[in-house]
Amino acid sequence: MDDTEFERFVAARSGQLYRSALLLTTSPHAAEDLLQTALTKAYVAWPRVRAADDPVAYVHGVLLKAFLSDRRRRSSTELAVAEPTDVPVPGVDPSERLALMAALRDLAPLDRAVVVLRFWEDHSVAETARQLGLSEAAVKNRCLRALRTLRGLLTDSFPTSPRSAR
Amino acid sequence: MSTDLDDLTPDDLADLDDLRDLMARALDDVDVPVGRMHDRAAVDGRRLRRRRSALVGVGGLATAAAVAVFAVPLTGGDTTARDDGYAGGHNRAADSVPFVAKPGYWDMPVAEIASRLTDLLPQRVSLTSYERTNTDHAPGESDVVIGYLTGTLSGRTGPGSVEVMLTQLSDQAQRDGAVSQGETWGDQDLSCPPELSSPDIEVRTCATRSDASGRVVERELEMVDHGVTYREVKIVARGGVVYAATANSTQRKWTAPPSASRNPLTLDQLARIATSPVWTSWAPSGS
């Protein structure tokens, strides 16, 4: 077996994986590091990834675990500090992304993971609960709390959003 | 999408679609460095797999007991990137200079290791089986086992295990070996275990040999763990490490019962095998 298969996987799936990583970490640099960690693990365990029923879901799971374990490891030793959230892209208004990242950053990491799994990756409550090791009730509670927090934050800081336009 | 709709207020329901739309718009133009991602994953992955291969031996036989006792020196440091199954210490110091794989005797195919080991075994001891195929190889890696042998020996007193591991030392590890107390070479620890308090584990022998500059370049170790005798010889030589180990148990897990009353090889016999020049004199073709 050569490297082509893995290369194809990275080319086809990195975009979606990176976007999930960006929502989870809210930082381009941290997202790149997280994706790098997940892809390296996928590379090392490639036979298992290939043998999985859904290799893409497998690597998304690796990425999520890496995020959660990294947060646990950091939480006892690090204080959150402001960091640059984006690099301007010519011709693109970054204000929506900046506002979204700022709002997500205000959520607890686990609540953020619930939001990403439920509303970005479109997982069911049951699947989200399974992936995060939570009860379904806990997922629902965290989901509601996160949505209400985001609504308040995005209304205040994102006056042109569709939500605040209603 | 299945959702907990009963729990949501009208505002929450409106938020769901808004949030999805916002996420889609906000991330639509995100640029992903795909090429860099692939290249770094491949480089880091190969390095980690080499590290894991090296630690298969470390965790396999003789040091299985030692690991249980002085796991901190062996596996200290960063433990990230290990929850998918690959094990072993991640030495930050050894990572300050990227690991560069070089051709060397550590690239010896398992069949060659088996052949040379067979020639070195004492009379009435034979290699009865060994793992020939790497069933967990990474993309681009051969399924041929390279650089290590794990197998079963038959002896007069019954069957036992044997491992031979040939490992490349990184440039950084060689420099670390020169500046440390001389007992640590990157991931390779040649220090003796500390005094033990466990009644189930006994260090019977631990002897080290140093080179002219005072660096430890060889360690011979014999330990008894839950009735199984583990013997190990580890030698730093020619930019790599030769590791040989044997046990009077054919099961590769801690607290496994003995498969024979005695180990198939004495420590002296094992040392003669590990110090034989047949390992370090080999070179891959074309190198």
C-alpha cells in the first residue's frame, strides 16, 4: 500500500475537518494544530481507519477526542488569553467569522463541542451524547444553554446577523 | 435532523437555522493548507511509528517488569497523541531536533534477524516461531517486519519468549546521551531500576558498562516479576541500539504465568547474542 490513499483522504476531508476544528478551538492556529494531531493519529492508525465502517466519522471522532483531552490537559495549568482569531482574506468580510468565534469562545469547551456536533456536523442527540460520554439529557441541557448564550452574544455583537434582524 | 424540539422555545428554534447559516457563511471561505497538513502528518506519523516500534521491545519482555517499576523515567514527558493506541514516552528533548530516519542496521528485515539469531543460539535452544508480517503498517510502510523480531524459543526446560530490537538513535538522542549522566539516550534508558518494595518484583541483576567518556553504553538486567524471569541486554552501538530480551513465559503481558521452569537463555548467553557484531555489521543494500 502506498501513501496515495492517505493523501486522497487528506485532500478530500481536510476542509471539513478543519472547519470543525476551527469551531471547536475558535483559533486558526489551534485548529491547524488540532487537525494536525488528528491526521497524524489517523496516519499512524491507518489500517484501523480504513477498516472502520465510516473512516470519515472515525477521524472526526479522533479530532473531537484530541480537542477534549487537550482542553482537559490545559485547563488545570493555563489561563485563556486573547489570541488572533483570523487572518484577513482579500475581498472577504471577516466580521461574521470574528463574531461567531468570539461567541463560541465564551462557551465552555464541552458546550462548544455539543454545538459543533449537533449543528455543524448534524449529529443526533443520541450520537452527540455517545461521542461526548454524556447522557442525552445533559446534551439537551447543554445545547439549550449554549444556544441561548450564543443568541445573546451574537445579538449584542453582531448587529447585521439575520437573528437580530427579526 | 433529529432534535429535542419539545425543549426548545420559538426563539431557540429560529436560532437553529440561523446558527447553521451563520456557521456556513462564516466558514465558507476558510482556506485549508491541505498539502502542508498531509506532509506534516506523514512525517510526524512515520516518526511516531518508529518510536512505537522501538517501544514494542521496551514494553515487551524484560523491561515489562522494569516499566512497571520505573515508568516515570521511561515514559516521562509529554503523553499527548497516544490515546489511539500507540504507546510509549515522548521525549520533548529528543524532539527539539527533528528525527531524520537514516539507513542502517536497524533496517534489517525480520527474516535476516531470525537467521542471525538462529546461528547464535546455544545448542538445544531453537527459534520455533516469530512474527513475520506487520499487520499494522502505516501508509507507505512495507508489511514486512523491519528491525525487530518477537518469537518463541524452545529450550530444554520448556518454551519461552525472545525479542531482538534494532533501533536507530536520533542525532538529538546521541547528543543527549553525551550531555546527560550518560544513562539516557533519547527514549532509550540504560539506568538500573531503583530499589523495589514490591514483593512480586525482584531485580536480581543489573550491571552497566560505560565507554571511555563515562557514558553508559550497555546494560544487563535480570528481573523476576510474578514468577517470570525476564532477562534483557541493551547496547548502544554505531548510532543505534541493539536490544535482546528473553523470558520464561510465552505470553506477552504482565503477570502472565511461566511457560517453563527456567528461562531458555542465561544472561551470559543473551549477552553473547546481543553483543555479537552480526547485528551492527549489516547494512541495507544501496546504503
